Amino acid sequence: MNRIGKQAAAVITLVLIALLTVQPHSAHAQALIQKPNFMGEKNQQNTIIMTVRSGQHAAFISDLQIESREINAALLEAKHMPAAEAVYFPDIDIALRLADGTKHFRLEHSGNLWNETTATTTILPKKISGKLVGLAEALRTQHYGKLLSWQQATQILPNKSKFSVTELETGLSFHVQRRAGSDHADVQPLTKEDTRIMKQIYNGKWSWRRKAVLIHSGDDWIAASMNGMPHGGDGIPKNGFSGHFCIHFLGSSTHKSDSPDPAHQMMVHKAAGQIKRYFDSAAPLVMAKSFVEALYHKDEELLLELTKELPKEKLASFMKLMESLVSIREQTPAKAKGKASSDDSNLDEALTTEIKLPVSIHQLNEPRRNSSYTFLFKRESIGSPWRIQDILVN
């Protein structure tokens, strides 16, 4: 579903008929492997569908139909080179509809197309690849929300204002009213039907789990994060919702802390399509807390983004844990309530560090147990992003 059809929960396909000029292949084309002729006849017009979704299982999508003779010609003449891995847009899928079926590709940041199944990259002329990247960025901008600060959001959404909430995975939308909140928005569903839709988003059971959402008010689509647990005061009669729930924006905080909640901030950036940028600029403590939250929320895409340099066997063990996980929470000692579990404030010159987080783990059909994760971090230079190198389980 794209921006135009968010409230209607419908997918609207945009059709682009682009007349592009095919540029000569790059000078290193001689070193490439000749691509098999999977395009069919030269005069055959194939359809390209570009799709953006926040996760591979997300029902909420925006797509763009591209019908271009120039792109088809470039694909027909393009060559392949072997590529076991590629740097690509994780939320973009390129589907090429052929007479004998559909082939799927990842769009690389360079604009070339990577086929994960065949481990090959399709090399495109710079003008064509640049056009595809430009279309992808425009489609992503349309799909996600604006990253606005809490101060900006509260001006757009004052107390007693009404607006809609669209959950980024399901695409389900419902209407709410802001009732209170000075550090974030305390809101309530307007009607019983809105409450029913909200509960459907949480699979019929209220939960504190954070969800990436888009807030629609007027012409604005704002990136935000909500929880799904009724609590506190009530104010809208006969809406079937006892209390209110919280919606967070960039930089907003919870009732119990002056600092932004890592799980909410992670989901706000996911709703803005900027999760990679968020993790690339995050301090080790935030990344460690985000890892625990990604496990708790069973968000495979977020976990993969956080663990690019984690040993594959270690990542596989956490993926297996996630399958049977009921909950996992950071444990904060009573005497340290309100304080960070580990201190990463003096890392200006450091290239390595460790963060230890005590956690409480509850797996299906097993008793709750206490453990701790020690995160080993490294960065290439002072200005480089921190990366998780390993996680030791104690």
C-alpha cells in the first residue's frame, strides 16, 4: 500500500513510461561473464515492478510499474558478473515479468540488479542504473513517514486533535484522539471499531511491544512508534478501550525516564525508512539495547541490520532462540534504576569496547531464566560506525 491509499488500505500502482537513452557499457565490460538470454525476443516489452516494504512479510507495500523500452533494451544487452554478496536496498524488490515467469532482483546501491539465487549481478549503463536508484528513493519517500522531532509533532498534533494511525507491517489503519502527554502523545481509539482494528494489529492480545506506525494528519505522514497496552486514565466513552496508549516520535521519552526509549526510537526510525542510518550513528549501549529489543519484537530485518559482522553460527543461534521466545527484557538492578547498565560515555578515542547487559529470558514451555549478554564492539576509525563483532552469553 502506498501513501495515497494508506487510509483505504489499498495498494495503488503507479505506472511510469520512461523513454531513456541507452548508454554504452562501461569500459570493464570485457571482464564480465556473458549473461544468458532470459529476456525473450528483442521486441518483447517486459514489465518491471519495483516494490518497497519494510520487511519481507509486510503486507503494507508501495509499488511502481515501469514500462520502458530503454530499460528493457538495457536489460537485454546487459551482462552478468558473479557476486556472492551485494550491497543493496533491503526494502526494495525488483520483479521482472517475462513471458515464461517472473524473476526477482535486489537493487544494489550502485543501481545494478543482484540475483541472490544465481549469485550474479546484472551490470546496467550508468544512466539506467541512476534512474532506477532515483525511482527507488522516490518510492521510499512516498512509502515511509517524515522523521519529525517530538517538538515538531506536538505542534501538528495538539491535545484533543484527531488523526489516523497506520501500522507499517499490516497496513491496518485506525483513528485516534490525543488526550494528554507532555513527553509523548497519550491517545485513545475513537470508536469500538478503531479499538477492534488496533487489537487486530496485536493479534488479538494487548501488548507493550512497540510497533512502527505512520501518523496521518492533514497532508503530513509522520514516522512514529506505538505500544499496544491500555493503561492510565480513560476519556472517550463507549470506545471499548479502558485507558490510553502511547505514541512516540523522534526524541520523545517515556513517563519514567528523561531519556528516549531505545525500542520506540528504533521503531520511529524504521517507520521513517532510516533504520540503517540510525544504527550507523548509534552508540554501543544503544545498539546493545536495540539488539535485545529486536529479539523481543521478533524483528528479523532489524536483527540482521544490527549483526552484519556477527559470526554466522552465532547469528543462527539467536535466530533459533527468537523462534521460541516469549519475552526477553534487560534487567536493571534495583539500586541502579534510572541509570545505564554500562557506561559508553568515554569512547571518543576508542576503537573497541564491551557492553554487558543482564537479561531475563522466557522461552516457550520453559521457566524464566536470568542470563547476560556481553557485546564486543569495534569500529575502523573514530568516525566509523560501531559494529557488533560478537556476543558472549553467560
